[in-house]
Amino acid sequence: MIVKRNLEDPESCSNCGDKIGRLETPHLWKQHIVCENCYDRLSAAEARKMPVEIDYAGMADEISHIEKPRRSQPITPPPKGSIICPNPACGYIGPPKKVAKGSCLIAFILFLFFIIPAIFYMIFFSGYRIICPRCGLQIREQ
């Protein structure tokens, strides 16, 4: 609380005894006029001493009128064999796209000319990759 005062009569701080200057603002602390530094120190000390009281009943009244969001439809799991794309920008739910890891043409050419590398190629590049048909993100390998 800011106190108005007569500018011709200089006042002194009730706490530290220093004169409160003409350009300084005196503050009222428990019916005593104090300078700004003492007011800040006294306020901080009072705040540390006082326990924080929380009005839980009042908070319950404020929160009770807030409606919780409702889901329009119950969550159903996707059909068997379908995927849920983990890409947050895509979110595709449906059947995946299967892409072969290796190429049959490359395997055929390797078998014609180099049999041992062709066998290694068939071993390491056999199987499929499961990808999202919308964004192309690889989900897993089979």
C-alpha cells in the first residue's frame, strides 16, 4: 500500500531509521511507514514464515464445471493383418504394403555368371519389408 505524504516534512523509516527521500515512495507495513528496501525485506520474511493455505474446496467448485472430453466412438483395434503407422504426420491404419528385399533380376544374373555370390545374395536379401502405403515408412522386416 502506497502512502501519500507531505513533501515538506521529510519522514524516516520506522524500521532502519533512514530518511525517506522526497522522490522515494514510502510504504505502509503494519501501521508503520517504512522505506522500499525495508518493505521488500519485511515482505519476504513474512512470506517465508506464513504457511501456504490452499482452498481445495474452492478449487473443486472451479474444476467441477469443466467438462471432460468425450470420445465420439469407442476405440476398436484395427483388423488382423493391418498396421498403425508410427509416423505422427501419417497415422495410417489399414493393410500394409509388402516389398521384396532383393531383386529377382539381380539374383538371376548372379546365378548365370557367379554362383557363390548369387547364393549369398539370396540368403541376405530374402524376405519382405512391411511399409506404410501412404508415407513409405518401413514398419518391420519379415
